Amino acid sequence: MTSTFENWAALSRSAKPLDWSGPIVFGVGPADVVGHAGGKSVYVSSPVRLKLCQVPEAATLFAARACAELSRVGIWAASPVILGAAMLEVDMHLKINEPVGWAKQVAGLRNAAGAIWVPACRGWASCPQIWADVQWAVSHGVPVMVEAKGVM
């Protein structure tokens, strides 16, 4: 697995769409995810900027749309962005909007997932939270499916 954002971007640009031979597959739309999670939920890793007491509304809306796309093809999806935003609505003092608190909250969702899907959205290749999810998945043998091919 590569260790820098630059290598991650280069991997994306050079990847062949739907090449299932490696741990990370690019060009994977919602319908392509079917059958690749081993009957488990799919963890949706989407861009988010963690700020004090909020997960931005735009990030939440994007994550909800991505989960809905998977739901349309019969896949149960879990998004830490959606769950985080909902929890902060109830208790804005939770530490889930800080990097260490976020990592603790997403660990359970990632552990339960059969695959990680990164939907296409501007900034996905440079998002530290997505990068952390991908590194974790590759090191734990969990398939990573990225909708985009090339950096947006």
C-alpha cells in the first residue's frame, strides 16, 4: 500500500476501471458493489472536514445520497458522516468531530463492514479521513471500492 497522498493520486490515475485483481478497485459504481461485501454492510467513506461541534451539512447530504444509491441496489450502507452529524445534533459536546474521537467512532463501523466504498466527490483523494479508511482496509484485508477513476 502506498503511503502518501501523491502515490494515492497516482494509483487512481493509472488504475484500470473494475480491475478486481488488487485490494483497491477503481471505477466502481453502486451496482458494481453488489456481491463484494460478503453479505455484510458497506462502509461509505466520504469527504468530511471535522470542525468544532459540527459535521458540515454538505458532507452529510453527500453521504446520505451515496448511501441511498447503495440502498437502491439492495446494499445496506453505514456512513460515519451521517451518524456523526445525527449524534452532534443531539449532543454538540461529543468529541467525534475531532480526529481522535472520529477515529474511535468509525472503528466499529469499519470493523463490521464487508467492504469500503468511496463515492465520487471532489476532494476524495486528499481527504485524511478517507485516506485513513483506505489504509486500514488494505491492512485488514477489507476490499476498497472507489467510484472515481482519477482525482477529482
